[in-house]
Amino acid sequence: MFAVYAAEPSPENPLASLRVGERPDPEVAPGWVRVAVKAASLNMHDLWTLRGVGIKPEQFPMILGCDGAGVLDDGTEVVLHSVIGDPSWDGDETLDPKRTLLTEKHQGTFADYVVVPARNALPKPADLTFAEAACMGTAWLTAYRMLFVKSGLRPGQTMLVQGASGGVSTALIQLGRAAGFRVWVTGRSEEKRALAQTLGAHDTFESGARLPERVDAVFETVGKATWSHSMKALKPGGIIVISGATSGDATAAELQRLFFLQLRVVGSTMGTREELGDLIRFCALNDLKPQIGAELKFEDAEQGLRAMLDGETAGKIVFSRP
């Protein structure tokens, strides 16, 4: 079958590992289902896979793609949940020490077909296109969990999103506005800040700018480049929810500020199947659709990956087939 895959770990030049070609058709184990992929969205995790982060060398070649949407063999249209837990685990699968994501142990979605446990294929709402549905399982689910499960924010409070144009950031803006929060966003360029405002941000600021007042919560996916600003932006007792560090680890934890102002720092990773279902229903109730910055053919995967590597995104990058 056709697939976009990583041939080997390439830490210094991730795109050197990228291949577009043929891979063996997947075998369907008992309790698993085969999905004909119609669309899949690009995530930073795919660049990490190309670099060899979070995946053992013997797992290569690995088909890329953490999430997607498609059609079961019986014709059912589905959205994929990317977190695959141990069948014996009872509870939040993101806390399962044996959990894995597509592309870490199991082959991913940038292919004609992908196989997943039957419970990981949720019905796709008719009002979502395949491209829109393909954004739900990773970026939008991550944002949903950060905002509604981890932050403890109440409607009317103020949230700051660090970074204006990435997949998780754009989802946070749209979800936060729909939920009744005051949404502030930082962005490196006028174009990125303008995008945030079109998505519902109440106000935008240059990266690192002094804010008019301190905020109740900061949502972090950037890490080193924004960490100090995030700490300074919080009210006493405020919270940072972090789900990524694309610019690297923070050089200083700023512990004195942390304890003196009684700040909280909470990690968040992906979400559960139940949360994905709730997210899909929330979007339907509020007529929310993911911001898609570019929709490309699977054959043009290198173009999308290069844009993500260079930070030139304006929402989700989605690969689709007719």
C-alpha cells in the first residue's frame, strides 16, 4: 500500500529520513479494525519520529501520522483516537505506563490503511469533513484536556495562549472563546496575531510583551522561548498547563517565583477516548471547526513537514486524498 514513512532515525536532519512509497498492507489482529484513511493531520510528533525521539531504532521503518479519519470496511465513517493502552489497564489510558501513540509502536495513518483497536475508532459526525475530523484526535484533544480537565478555569477568567498559529494553540483559542474565557494570545508576527483574532482571541500581544494585567492561566506548548514570560504573566495562585516544549526545555524553573506566588505547573498529555467523544460533541454544540492552514496531498508530505519545521503554520496542516 502507499505510505509516507520514516526510514530511520535522523536526529540532525529529520527530513532526510522521510520516504514516500510502498509499505506492506497491515494485518488486522482480533479486536482491531482496518480503516481506509481519508485524511490525516500533521503533528510535531511526526518530526520527533523522524528524529528518532520516543521510538526505538528497531521500530523503523515507521509510517507517520498520529491521527486521522477514514472509513471502516463496513462503510462506517470514523475519527481515530491515537492513544493505545494496554487492554488490562482500567482507567485513564494517558496514565497507563504501557500506553503508546500511533507511530511509536504501531504504524501510523499516513497510508492507504491503518489498523487500530476497535474502541479507538469513534463515529465521525456528518457535519465534519474528513479533513476537519482528522484534526480532532491529537491537537484538539490535547487542547481540550489542557483547558477543561487540567486548568480548573471558570468562565469569565483570563487565559493566555503562548503561540498563535500552531495546531494546539489555534484549538485552545477556539475552545476557550466558545467556553466563555477571556482569551489572550502571543504571536511572533502580525500575521500570526491576526489569525488568532479571527479565531476568537480577545486581544493579542507580541511574544514576550508586558501584559495589561496578570492572567489566571497560561497554556504552554513552546517551552524555553516563552517559559519566563509565562511565569511572569501569572496571578498569584495561577496555573501553567504545559503539553509540549517545541523550543526545548526551560533553562530555569524560576522556583522562587513558583513558591512565593504559590503558582501551579501541571503537565498534560493527549486525552482519553471519553474526552475525545466529549470534544466532538462540544464542537457540534458550538459549531466549531478546526482551523486548517493547508490541505495537501499525501504525496506532498515533505512540503507540509518543512513548513512545520520552519514554524510556518497557520493552523493545522492536513493531508487528504480525493
